[in-house]
Amino acid sequence: MPTDFSIRLAVRSDSLPVARMSRDLIERGLGWSWTPLRVQRSIGDAATNVAVACMQGNAVGFGIMKYRDDEAHLLLLAVQRACTRRGVGAALVAWLERCALTAGIGQVYLEARAANAEARAFYRRLGYEEIQVVPGYYQGLEASVRMARDLWLEQPASA
């Protein structure tokens, strides 16, 4: 993993940069639903982690994962275009997955736009499998592909 970035839990002041990345990199063409207020609520939610990847003090990527009793849901993941293909996205996912395992959760789900072949390939490289196509998932306009990964399958017997 490159060492030119760090990952930490988001704080309230991260809500605007995270929301803007969501709007510009994830929600384009759909309207802005992950507003700063919604991100702030996630930052304050005990069942949700908002992780931020930073380079030189600036947020360059983020991931939001919600934890339930027996599964986790990766709600959002984005990396600024200038920082892609540097391991930032994979490191964010791994960080959030470690949190899930620490909480005793082994199953992680996520959705990606069906038309976003690059994102789907990224998640497949990380061990996620496509399990379902959901027509109209994105505001009735676009289909998603639901993906899942069982983290327990990859744990050593002593873990």
C-alpha cells in the first residue's frame, strides 16, 4: 500500500468535502442526495463509519459503511480522479472491512451502477461477487448490481 496517504475516521468538518465527492464522483446524473447534512448524520451514527483518505491534509477519498447485527453495507466509496490507481480505494475498503470483522460481522454488501464496468471490476478484484441486478435502483433511472463478500471465508482458522 502506498504510504503517501492516511486513513482516519471522518470528523464534522469532513462532511462538505465528502458530500462534494459523492455528488461529483458517484451521484452525477442523479441529483445530490448525500448532502453535507446527510454525511454529518452518518459521521455521528454509532452504527456507521465514515472513513476519509487524506494526502497532505486534504481528503482525496472516502468510504461510508453501515454495520448491522450480522452484515455490513458499503454505502459509498469514492476517490478523487487524480488519486485513482494508487491503492486508495482498496485501502479504504480494507479499512472498513477490518472494522466489520472487529465487530463480528463477516458479510459485506454493496451496490454499483450496472453500467459502471470499472467499479464492478474493482470490487471483483477485491473479492466481491455479483449476486443480483436491481432494475431502477438509482432513483428509478438506473439499474444496480448488488455485490457481496464473505469475509469469514478468508479468515485463518486461528482468527
